[in-house]
Amino acid sequence: MTAQTNQSWAASRLPCLASLCACLNARTMAPGGSYFAAFPFLIAVLAAFLSLSGIVLAVFYNPWHAFASVQFINRDVNQGWLIRTYHATGTTLIFALAYLHLFRSILIRAYRAPAEFSWLMSVKLLLVLLLTGWLGFVLTGGAAGHLSLVNAANAALSLGGLPGAVGLWFLGGPAGQGTLARLEVFHALLGISLLLVVWAYFASRKAAAQVEPAKAVAFYPYYLAQYFAALAVLAFIFVLLGFYAPGVSGVAANHIPAGGLALPLGAGVPWYLAPAAGLLGVFPTAKLAVAAAIVAVVLLYALPWLDRSGPDGAKGKVYCFFTWVLALDVLGLGLAAAGVLPFSPVLAVLFTGWFFFHFLVLTPVVTAMEAK
Amino acid sequence: MRRVFALTAILTILGIANAHAEDTLSPLHFQSQGPLGTIDKAAAQRGYEVYKSVCAGCHSLGKVHYRDLEALGLTPAQAAGEALAAGGTLNSPIKGAAPLNMGGAIPPDLSSIAAQRPGGPNYIYNYLTGFGPAPAGVTLLPGHNYNAAFPGGQTAMPDVLHDGAVTYQDGVQPTKAQEAADVAEFLAWAADPNLDARHQIGFRAIIFFAFLTIIAVASKRKVWRTQA
Amino acid sequence: MAEPTASHAPGESRRDFLTILAAATGAVAAGAILWPVVDALNPDQAAEGTGQLIVNVSDIAENTAKTVQWGGLPVTIRRLSAADIAANQDELVVPSTLPAPADFASRVNAGYPSFVVVVGLNTATPCALEGDSPSEPRGDYNGWVCPCDGSQYDPLGRVRKGPAKRNLAIPRYTFINPSQIRLG
């Protein structure tokens, strides 16, 4: 397949089509890429999929009668339950992929120069996802989402100063019905901005890629075939979760409408917010929690510079070991937040301490040791 | 990967073999439960009778409409008849908000009760059959009744089901346990009216995407084999 | 399917078949996944239900009519008396002599010829008609009269006199059973 045969009627009249074809056919990609390297592509597909199903939900969603409108979607809109399944299961999978992508990036040290920007975008992806996911959880109008919103609004009220002002601007004062109207807009904007973040990730990864020209392969057909296979596997998992475990993306207490004077026991948050909730939950005051969140985000962003091994540093076994420990630590944080572990409050403190210890102490020390 | 799919297929087939038993009382089993469960429509129709003649006195069912009853196997004319008998139309909710107050306790709307309570239909069955005299040492609040299945053991709701509380059209004996099980299945349907569709579509989609995965991976391998 | 030519490697045709099969299955999957997104924007159950109204007609006495509001229009349902039916047979009222020719069968449901279902609005000046109950003015044909311009209709809703030139419109309806009709 040569460039001439691709120079179709349309491409000769719209040059960017021709350059797209050329780009897909250009031998720029490393051969033998792992299926794990397809995760950002799958995340992009899921982000688009969530945007699409979100548009349909937004047609019927009413922030002033949030719970009733979600019930209406489930019961009376044609295929409405299926669209909600799309949105909920898509959320679970995009979070799973984002967590796994970050874990793998840390494990294989994909953040090192010159790919720092890809790492920054990966972290940003998770942060935007966390905020969007929380907003979506609140928008359902269920009791658990409402409780979470009330907690956030109370925290913003108690913060004072600039962070409190920002929080109150975002939430529009104490949690009321009007709050959901603005949160719906923020949810949509943040969700669509995910696509921009993913695009920036791809652009920076491409710029940072070091491929031996003699061995390079084109996207088409090699990586297209691989990504297609990865998508098929994703779709299979999607069906298993969406049709046979529909509760996995939500919280049981969200079946109860918000409001009333009774708050359900064990409301909790969805699994994908649990590690963040666990980390924030160990701090006694809102001020400390916000400070800890800022430090955690800065540490994640700073990882390329916390790694002291230099540009040629080899992958070390100790570093690998501690990365796996970090994964277990984050998992444990989530389980502790859900209260399923014995001594959950104590363990949550330990896990939170370890999280900061890993980035502040272990990463610089271990990488510097293993650089030699 | 292939082993995973083979295992999934086997489990699915076992699930189908297991799924299509009707509701039974002993052991208590609901056809709607399990990964491939479907609503037992006959039981749910009987449960609707129980709801209509017993529960509806106090509990609303605001999210379910008469038109929805057609999904339970009623003909459009029967559903319209139900609506007309209650003075509504096919679009009316089966029962709107009930402004009843049991000494401070408000009877909850039952539309999603099976999803709201852990255990779903099992809990509803245990609750409806769980009334009894308070054990020694339990002091009941005024206007409350003892119920072993209710968290805390005391509920403002009285024991409403008894043998022959309704008359079934299909000749099933309306014992108290039968009524409780039937209304539990009906409420399981009301809380998740898309259960049947979800499990049916899901089953087809699993087969389809298993097939797609196999040929996509095979195609990928074939493509990459040509890479020099 | 063409024979593999000599220039192709032995595995080539199978690869092509596999690729085409994968692409085609993928296209089917994309269509199946996206169809619900499209279908969700079709009228929902409540909207479809609002488009329909079930009316009990068993309480309409002979020679009287009942008017219900449906879709923003007054829909009038009249139960004909035996005299009305006899007086409006095609032998007595020849359709071709009417301002808007229509025979008896075209104005009623074949299974329930004693019910006339029409939109109770005059077709010239859009006024609500009089004549539902025998005590109201019914004009020369025992049907309906328009209080605004004096147009007169017979019990079948055919215009018989007057500035109006068209018969009363018949809405879409079905008999569920002898005592209930569904509009829409």
C-alpha cells in the first residue's frame, strides 16, 4: 500500500486527510509494544464513550429533581437503563485503566526524561477523573452522594481563607438543590476536558518516543490491529461487569433518595474514590486534609525529579518491590475507607503515612542507591 | 486468555441450567436471583394482587405505572382495566404518595425497596414473616411491633399478612408465606424492571464479544507475524 | 472469493479473511453499542403514554355524547340511537349528494357501528360544537350545531349545512373492548 493509492479523491481536496493517512502509515512506533501500552488509547475511547452516553443522560437529567429524573431514565426512557449502565460501567473501567496506567508508569519508570510531560498528563488525568467521578456520584441525587456533598460543603465552610472561598464558589454555598445544577455543568465540562488531557498525553508521548528508525513500524496496520484486540477484550470485560455486576460502580445507599432526616448507615463512596477518601479521611480537620491533598498531588507531579537515578538509571529490584508495595498500600487505603478491614481507622493512618513515605523518602533513596 | 473464556462459557452454561427454576418456598428461592435470573411473572402477578389488596393501604408505589404492568404479562386491556378500577389511566402511578403517619414513622414508598434494603426479596420475605411476640427482656415502644428481621427488632408496621389475605386467580393456595414470597418477587421486579432484559442482552453480548475477542486477537497475531 | 494468486504468500488469503471478519464484526459491535444511544432519544414511555387516552364509553347513554380533552382537542364520542342509525343509512342519505361525500361505514368502526368518535370542532370557524346532550340545540339533522357560524352536522359528524365544507375529523382510536376505547 503506497502513498499514491491512499491519495484518494477526498485526500487530494482536503490536505489534512492526506497528512492523517501519512501519519498513520509513518513508521514511527516501536515494534512489539505491550498490550499495557494500549491503556491510554482505551482510556481515550472510554472518555469519548462516557461523553456520548453523558450527553444522552444530560437530555433527561434534571438537577432540581435529581433522584426522580434518574429513576425516570432507568424506568421510562427507551434503553435508559442501558445508557446508565454504559455510563456507570464506563466509569469503573476508565478508573481501573487510569490506576493501572499510573502504576505501570511508575513501575517501568515511564516518567523519566524526556517523557516527564506524559507523566504530568497521566497524573492530571487521574485528578480530573477523580473530580469528575465524584461529581457524577453526587449528581445521582442518592442518599450517599448527598451525604458526600454535605460533607464537602461543610468542609468548605469550615476552611475559610482562599481554599474555602474557592470551595464555596465551586459548590455555590451549602449543599442545596441549586448546587446540583452547577455541578452538572462542571461534571460535563471536566468530562469533556478529559479528551484534551488524553490528547496532550499522546502528543507528548509521541514527542518523547525514542525509536530506532530501522526497526520502527507504522500504526497501520500493526498497532491498529493490536488496539482493536485490546478494545475487544475491554468490551468483553465491560459486558461482564455492566450486565452481571451492575452494582460495582455505585453505592447501595444511593438507591435511597437524598433528603429526609435519616442518613443511611455505611453510605460510603464508590470504589474508585475510596483511596482518595481514605487518604483525606484520616485528617481530623478540613484544613489538614486539604493540605495533605495538595502535598500528595505535588508529590505525584514531582515524581520525575524525585527519581535520583539519572537518565541511565537501570530498573532496580528494590524499586520494583516498593512500587508493588505502593500498589498494595493504595488498595489498602481504599479497603480501609470502605471499612472492610479490621482496625480500619488505624490502618488508614498507616497506609496514608506510607504513601507519603514512599514518595518523600523511599523513591529518592532507593533510586539513588540503585543508580550505581 | 482462551482458558478464561472457556471457563466463562462453562460457568455461563451452568448458570443457565440453574437459573430457570420457579420461585419456591422451601428452600426459599427467587427466580430473579442469580446472574441469569429472570422475574417469575406468575409469582409477581400474584404479588401485585397482594400489594393491591394489602400493602397499598399504606405504601405508595409512585415510580411504577399501570402501563408498566404489561411487562408482567398483563394484556393492555387488563392493565387498562386495573387503571380504570383505581380511577386512573395507564399513565397513572399505581399509587401516589400516601400521607399516612404511623405515630412518626412514615411508610416508605415501595418502588425501589428491594434495591434499598440489603438482601432484596429475601429481606422482604423475612420481614413480612418475621413478626411475632417480643422475646423476654425486649420492651416495645408504644405503637410498635416486634419483628426479628427488622434492624433493631421493632417496627411501627403491624403484621398484615395472614392465610387467605387475598384470593389468587391462578388457584395457588394463599398462605402467609406464599403471599410474602409473591409480593417480594413483585417488589424485586418493581425495583429493577429491566432485570430480564439486562440478563438476556448480557448473555448474547458475552457470546458475541468472546467471539470478537478471539478473532481480533487472531487477526492481530496474523498481522504482526508479517512484520519484518 | 478470488483464488489466491501466485504473488500472495500462502497465509495471505486467510489473513485477509481474518482481517475482514474482525473489521466486520467490529462494525456490527459498534452499531449494536451505539444503537441504544440513538434509541434513547425516541419518545419515552411517559410521552408515548401521554399520547394515548383510554375512555370509558359504557356510561354514554343512547342519543347523547361525551366530550373528552385529548391532545389539546375536544374529542366527542356519541352513542347513536337506533333511529339515528336508521335515518342515516346510505339509502336515505345518498353520500354523493352531501357537501363532503362520506358513507355510513366510513364514519364508524365496523365492529361497533353505534359509536361515532369525532373531533368536536367546527371545520370552518374553529368553535366547540353544541349538541352533545338532547337538550342542546342540534339543528335540522339531530347532530351538532356550531354556535359561531351556524354550520350543522348530522349524528355521524358529516357536514350538512353551512359555511363549513368538511366533515368533522375522526381521530385515531381503537376499541379495547365494548366499553373502552383508546385514543391515539
